[in-house]
Amino acid sequence: MAKIQLNGKKISIKSKFSIQDLLKKYKLEKKKIAIEYNGSIIPKINYNKKYLKNNDKVEIVHFIGGG
Amino acid sequence: MKKNILKVAGKSLKSRLIVGTGKYKSFFETAKAIKASGAEMVTVAVRRVNILDKKKPILTDYLNPKKIIFLPNTAGCFNSEDALRTLRLAREMGGWKLVKLEVLGDKKTLYPNMIETIKSTKILVKEGFKVMVYCTDDPLLAKKLEDNGASAIMPLASPIGSGLGLQNKINISLIIKQSKVPVIVDAGIGTASDATIAMELGCDGVLINSAIANAKKPILMAQAFKDAVISGRNSYLAGRMQKNYFATPSSPIKGLI
């Protein structure tokens, strides 16, 4: 178990949980989002290699309507 | 830039109208309005995914970035750091380097902070981005942006979402005359005729969001803007007649009975 901050909200995840697993949990498509992990952008090819640990900060963003 | 194709940041657009995707009642309406406008490029914002509501529809369910050019913006950013962070994420998300930079300086007027804007432009250009830049209508600052590698200059007509139309035609004209990159009037256009006026001045394009989205019938207004931009462009290319103080008859005097 680990506690991380996802988009400003505290959530609990299982141990050995990757960014890829996180996307699966929230049913998010890789090609439609971008991820910032502890302040750095993670390239999409590394999503399955990046494992989350306690107190990590993850931001998942996507495109929305805007002018 | 005289032909009827808008070449901007390596893209060739048949439509000189760029539209925003904010403020619509639904994504369905957004998609319909964009179709009616004939725009080939749309601005989009970058925001957090709503992790609490997995079923909520998202913009990309309705607009396909393979069919329409997405121009990610930095709306809501008040400093260079936030703007750069947003656009780097946008690049990672879409895989393209074409972006619209806007760094705001004041919450009430949403007036651009040009010091932070110029600073950000320099960095983004260095990182290989193609940057279309929202800016004030100051010709000196517009020139500065161009000198620093901006792909397009996007001066405001009046404050974002105000609908006040073109408030400083002289400055916009000066910017058009001096610029070698496209000049696209962004922000403040209130109705179709405002877009025609901007195009008649010789702007390369206009960017519209609120004037379409906040119209009583957004889809009809999108169509009106499509026609207005074409009319304004044609009128510019045709070259207006000279203004005279006195009347000159349109019918010949000779042969008058």
C-alpha cells in the first residue's frame, strides 16, 4: 500500500503499482493524456516502467475546450 | 501572404478563421459549430483529468486531432513557468510542437503580461516549439516577438470575451504592415462584422471563441463568421475605393434629358 497525490487528491494504491496501472484503474487512454510525475513529464513509453511510491505527486492532464 | 491560403507555422489552411472550443453548452454543440465555421484549426486548453467521474464525456470524443489541427493554449497562466509547464505537457500529449502562448497579467482584464510573454517565447522557440503568441497591440512589442521567433503575432482586438470589437485599428494596421509572420487578431471580436473589419485591414486571420459560443444561435453565428472572414479577405484583396468628402454621381451626366 502507498498513498499518492493524484491531481491534487490523496489516493491509496497497491504496492508495485505503475503509471500504466494507474491509467487502467481510471480507464484513461494513453494517447489522450500527458503525465507529470513529481514535477517532471514522463514520456509515454515509460508508463509501464515507472512504479509509484509513497508521497508521489502525479498530475494527469488532457485537452479540454478553451479559447 | 496575399494568396487565399493561410500559411502559419508550417501549416497551410484554407480557412482564415481559427475558433476556440470553450464556453459551449455541450461538446456536441462545439463540434457542430466548428463544422459550420469551416475552421481547420481550433484552440484547446490543458487541464487536469476529472478522476472522480470516469464516464464524463471528453473533448477528444467529439473532435479528432487527426482531422482538425489542435492548437493547445496556456489560458489561465499568469507567469512564464506555468505557461511553459502547460505547453510541454501539451507537446507530450499530442506529439506536436504547434502551440498558442498566452501569459496573462491581470485577472480583471486578462491583459497579456508582455514581459513574461517575450521571456516564454524565447524559451519555447529554443525548445523547438512553433509559437503563436497572444499579445497586446503595441507594434514595438509585436516586433520583438517576431524577432524572437514567434510563428504568428496575435494581438487582441479588445479584452478576451468582452465582445468590444476592434478598439485600435491604427495599431493593428501598423502591426500588419511591419510583420513578416502572419498576424491573427485574437480576443474581443464581438460579431461577424468585427471579423470582416479585421480582415479588411489585412489581417491574415482571426481567432474567435466567445462571439460564436455565446451567440443565441452558435451554429448560425459560426456560419456568419465563416462568410464574414471570406468577405473581409476578398474586400482587402480587392482594395477599397478612395474616400471623398463630396458626392460623385454613379450615373453619367452625358445624355441627360
